[in-house]
Amino acid sequence: MKRYDLRPLKDNFYDRMIKLIDKDLKPAEIGIFLFEIGDFSSVQKSADIVKENGHELMNSLKYNEADWTISVKRKVD
């Protein structure tokens, strides 16, 4: 399991998140991604992108007032 802080990327973290899942996680490994929520649209968009790329969203929860955390299991190739 690996943890990634994508908060510095603001709302431009989607491409980086998928690259990390595909390149840095082993098949079936779980990654925890922390990002800023802003207007909450990033929560649904991140879940949609994970699914579109064939990975599994394990958990999605509010971390604090400004941040959100999702746990993603990389697909088995």
C-alpha cells in the first residue's frame, strides 16, 4: 500500500493519479490518494476516472474540511 499527496496539484491531479496507479502500483496493490475537494465535483470525477481505467475504488471519504481521500486497487493485468 502506498500513499500519495496530490493536494499541490489542486484540481489538475487526475492524469497524475492514473499515471501513479499504472506505473507505481503493482497489480492488485492499493494506493491512497489525498486531494483537495473544492466544489466536490472532483470527488465524482476521480471515481469515474478510476472506473474508466479499469481500477477498483475501494473507499472514498472526507479527510478534513478541505481534503478528500480515496483508496484505489490497481487492476490485475
